[in-house]
Amino acid sequence: MSTKRTLRTLTLGGVAATAITLFAAAPASAETTVSEPASFTSAFTVMATPDQVVNTSGAVTPGEPGATGRFDFRVNSDLDIICYDITLNGVTGDYQSPAKTATHIHEAAAGAAGPPRIAFPNPVDDGTGTRTTSGCLQGPFTTGVLNDAGVDSGDGFRLAQIEANPAGFVGDSHTAAFSAGVVRGQLSQVPVGGVATGGGGAAASTTSDSAAGTAGLAVAGAAIALTLSVAGYTLVRRLRTHES
């Protein structure tokens, strides 16, 4: 099935974009906005800066001077759900990207270019100049960017791929003035619920582990108390026998 996609003339930051018509394969499905799950299998953070930005050829192409970004992700790879809290500071101008949004996770090593795999809602100014966006998405994912075979770059992507190699993914955002990226940074894994995860262990397991540890201490304490009690009883009997 094909769908006719028309891009109309838009004004972005004073620059007029030419209207064109494209024919592209319609995605079979797209990510769904969902509530936060009860537990997560991993968590990641990104400290994004302008100096980490590269263009599609992999050449260093600095983003907006003074801009910074923080991307916090929590993942449940069993349900293919990713929850996000994204904050941009010092970013100005309109967003612009060939994808359906301008804020992404790309599959790319440090200093290398790579395709977007997930497109997030663009951060919105909260009235102080800080731009934020938060929520949860469930796959299958689409980006609106088609590869040479006409397939969406998010097609078939699973969150377990991030867990397997977080350093192979970046978070970034793009504007009209900095189309290669306004800020960018690699994903780094962080603990979930105080326990390092990402290998399949859910954070919810910390509660049961703690309960098991408490129960073990209680049993050990009872055993010690019983031992002391028996020893005391034996000593008293010996003393009484000696006195008689």
C-alpha cells in the first residue's frame, strides 16, 4: 500500500521550504503513547553537547554554542516500552528534520553518523527558555525516514538492541539553524532502583531481594538466641548440681 505525502511550503526561522510531493510506503504501524509500566529492565542517560554533533558524513559539525541537553530513558524491553524525560537548555529557533519529529535516538557510535531509530515529541518551552518533553512510547517504532529500500528506519527496531550496546546509540535534536544537530550525546547506562540492570533483571526484583535478606537475618538471629538460651540453661543446671 502506498500513500501520497505532500510537503507544503513552510517558513522556518525565516527560511522558506520548497513544496514537493513524495510517494512513500505507508508504515504498517507506529509507536503508541502508553502509561509508565510497573518496572523497567534498564535505564540510560545522555549528556548532550554541541561539540559531539557530526553530519551525515561523520564530519564534526558543532551545534548551537552554549546549548546543552539531558535525555533520561527508562526501558522495559520485555514490553518494548521506553519512557523519556528530555530537557534542552540554550536551544533557540524552530525544529527541523527529515524525520517526523526533530528529537531522536540514532544508532551511531561516538563520532559516527547513523539512522534514527526512535522519534520523540520535540521538547516545548516551559516559559523559562528551557524546553522539556516527557512520556512513554511502545513499539513498533517509526521515524518517517526511509532507507534506500524504502523502509522506515525504525522498522523492526527493538529496545533490547539498546540494552545490548548502549554506547552504539545517541540522543540528539535538530533545528533549522543546526540541521546536523543542535546537541548530541552517547547513551550511558545507569542503575534502575539502585541495582544495575540491562541484562534482563527487572528493578522490581530489588524488593524481593531485600525481603529475602531481612528474613535470613531474622532466622539467624533466632538461631543465635536459641543457642544462648540452651547454653544458659545448661550452665545453671551444672551450678545447681555442684552446690548440691
